[in-house]
Amino acid sequence: MKLSVKSDYAARAVLSLARRYTAGVPTRLDDIAAENGLPANYLVQILIELKSRQIVRSVRGKEGGYHLGRPPAQVTMADVIECVHGALFEPPAMADGQCPAELREAWHRLQIAVETEARRINFQMLLEAAGERDRMFYI
């Protein structure tokens, strides 16, 4: 399974917005792009897709920008990946009647595992993981 760079960029953008969720102030596209080292002209296309699924919302005008569309705990990796990539894990063998049943079952088990984990990971968890890392000190 290989995800596109678009999935990574989308996750980075959502994480940036999750970090600012409680501030309630829109974040400019250029700030998100600069913070993550992303091309702004590509990021705007990704944010439009994320907006179509209400993962982010936009505010127009001079003071405008982007907000996370719902609390970070309610946005999962699955939400983001499915928005920009489509199905999380879709092995062609699942639709191939020639594929042996035991192999199809193995593919199905992998599909369930990937989808379950992607739905379990939310952006609040990622924020908390970053907070733990920032609080750690090394001797």
C-alpha cells in the first residue's frame, strides 16, 4: 500500500489547524504552507477537498484563512486519507473471482486492520503525543 504525497500534505495541514483549534482564529494558507514546507498552490487544492468534507472550513477576507471544521478528537486519519485518496485499502483481489478464497480472506483481514487503525487515530491523539514529546527531557 502506497499513499500519495497528497495524503501526507493533507494530514500535515490538518495537524497545523488542530494545533490552533482552541485559538479560534483563522490560519492563512501561506502560514500553513510555510510551517510544513508545502507548496501553497498545491495546498490550496487539498484544502478545498478537505473543505468539501467539512474537515476544514474557510473564512474569506483580509483576516480570513482556515479553521479545523470540528474538534481534533473528531477528525481521524481515515477522514483525511479518504477525502484526498479515496479508499484506505482496496486490494484488487477482493473483486477478482479468480483469487483463491483464502487469499481474499487474508486481504480482507488486512483491509479491516488498516481501516480500524486509521479510524482509531485522531488528531487530538497526535496533539497529545506531540505534547508528551515536548515535555520529555534527555540527560
